[in-house]
Amino acid sequence: MPPRRRALSPPSLPYPRRGQHEDPATPFSESRALPVSVLSNAQLVDIFAAVLNLEPHRKKSLIGNICFLDSVDEDGSGGMWSPSRDFTSGGRLGRDHTLSDVPNHFIRDFLLEQIDQSVNEAAELSEDQRQTATRTLLPDLTADEVNNYCEALAKQREEVHRGYRAKHGIPEEDATPEQIRKCRLKRIMLRYGLEKERQAENILKQEEVVAAIDTAVDLTPRVRPDTVRDYGKYGLLRRSVIFPSPWPGRTRIEAKLAPPAYIDWDCDQIRSMIRRFCFWEGKGQRSYDWEESEFDLDDFQKALAISRQTLIAFLKKRGPENGDKSQAYELAWEFFKRRALLGYPLMKGEKKEGKAPSRETSSEDGTAGNRDEDMEEVGVLGASDSNRRPFKRRIHEPHSDEDSSKRLKTTRCRAE
């Protein structure tokens, strides 16, 4: 028999790794006192805690936070820390990171910034107390040197923040309209993982078209007996109107719903509904907690199974009948009508009354059901009725508990 081979374990990263605070940040960061007179890490923290009258648990948390910040390597990987501990587990050293492992110049920087920026308990200090605290922490520097030290740290912070804003497409306060547009393109590229600005331009134009849509349009249904959804020309929606992409198809409750018949929202109403459904109303772009039933404009486009250009062409039009023969209009109407018949909200931020089916319990091929059912009588169209004669059908909607379990993976913990 051939010799058995031992499984090879993945190579471990070398320790210790270089940290982000190895070099002094300013000319004043390193103590200028004689080596025997340099305040140790523990002495600096004791002085700071005494000046601010920190309770023991707050001092312990302060030390742990310093250790955590220094445990991060140049690639951004650090250890794990709880606010109740005065050390960090793991990190760039490959072991517990303690106060004695932190460069002395970084502790000087950190504590001076706490005082200079009025962070936490330091906010309660008067100007005289601040000066006393800085003189006690930095006996090797004159008053002018301390001021220069603070200015150097402030400049460094601004450079870091400016770099972060540039990387993430956040405009400066004095940004020009062109710079603001460039930042929007940057954010779109990051959001969609795009490599070329030209690709982001198409998405930005779509967002600008939607932003120009009137949201004051009255959405009261306007029944027009002669206006019927043309399923023979454009076909049925095949994707879910409840869950966005990548949900592949309709849920079980959607599959039981027969195609709605008479179109009762005009073009301007549908355009306004698209904006209200895919975007938060109000000034600026609102950030919100994502839910599995949240649609953005891309999800909506994919649900209709049409191209971006087709959707934009419809959204650009104005007038209640301008676009009523288009594919985008009929599919969008069907999308909203199905949601309305199923009792789902048509505006961003609204919640469905009662319990909504989750992805796991609502599969078209699943076996969920056999529960108390809500029954609603609606006007629908028989798919096989060539004369398009409307008839009545009962809609049965099973209730199922919403799956709200979330898994959160973290590599480190830090107190706010």
C-alpha cells in the first residue's frame, strides 16, 4: 500500500505583524524627556483617569479600547475586545494585546485627542482643567508645543477623513456640482461593483429620471372598461412581486392568484408609484435597515424582466396616456395590482398588515398551507379565455410566521 499522506494545514500568517501606529504621527508624539523621566503607558493612563475622575470600570474599558486600536495591523485585521476587559484577545501579535504592547507615542496621541476633542468624560472639563491635564500628561512640551501638537493631530485626522470620503464617494462641504456628480458616480460604482464610470452613468441617469417624477399625483384607481391588460402581447410576470431578486420565481400564494384584468391606473400614476415604491421620499438619500422584501429600482426592473433602457424610456414620459401601449407600463401595472390584491404595501417604508409569508414558507412548490385563510373576492382574467371575459375567483392567503432570524458574522468587537 502507498504511504498515507498527512493533510496539509493552511499556512498561518506570520506574527507579529506591523501595526498602524508603529511610527510617530507628529514631531511631538514621542516624549522629549530623558529616558528615565518618560512617563510609562500605565502612568499616562493613570494621570488621564485621575484628571477625569474615571471610575474603575471606565478606566478598564479605556485601556481595552487603546489595546484594540493598536491590535489592528496594516491590512485592517485586529483582535476582539469587550468593553469590560482591559486587553484585546488576538490581533497582530498573535496573542493577547495588553497596554504594555502599545507604543508610548500612540497613547500620548490618543489621550491628547480625547481632551482636545472633548470626547466622553473630557467634555465636562473646563478650559483650565484641559490645560492642567495636558501639562500633566505632556510635561516635556511647552504650551506652544502642545498647541502645535493638537493642530498636527487635527490636520492628520482631516487627511484621514478626506481620504475616506474620497474612497467612498462622499463630497466635501465646498464641493462643486461636478464634484458632487463624480461622487455619486463613485458611490454607484461601489454599490454595484462596477469598474467603468460609463456604466455608472447609465444608472445615475435612471436615478435622475426617477427623481424628476411627480409624487403629488392622485393614485385613486380610475377604471377604464375598455383598457385591458394584454397578456397575449407581453405575457405574464414570472418573478415574485413580494420578494426582490435573486428570488427566482413566484411564491406559492402568488401562483394561486389569477391574472388581474382591467387596468385602473394611468401612466402618470404608475410612474409616481414606481418612484414611491423604490425610493424613500424626503430630502437627500435616506439610509434604512434592509429587509428581504425591500425593492430598489434595479430589483423592480428585474421583476418586470425588461431592460434598463425600456424602463427609462417609460419613466421619461409625461401625461396620463403617454406610454400606455408600452411594455413597461403594462408590466408595472400588473406588478402593483398583484401586490395590492395580495395586501402588500405600494410605498417604501409601509408594512403589510398581519403576518407576511417568508421565503422559506412561501415557495410555489412548497407545502405551506392548511391554516386559517383570508378570503378576498377580486376581478381577475382567465388566462385561457380568448374573449377576455372577467370572472370571480377566491384568493386564499395562508399566514405564516415571518422568518426574522439574522446571522451576523464579526471578526472583532469595539465599543462605540
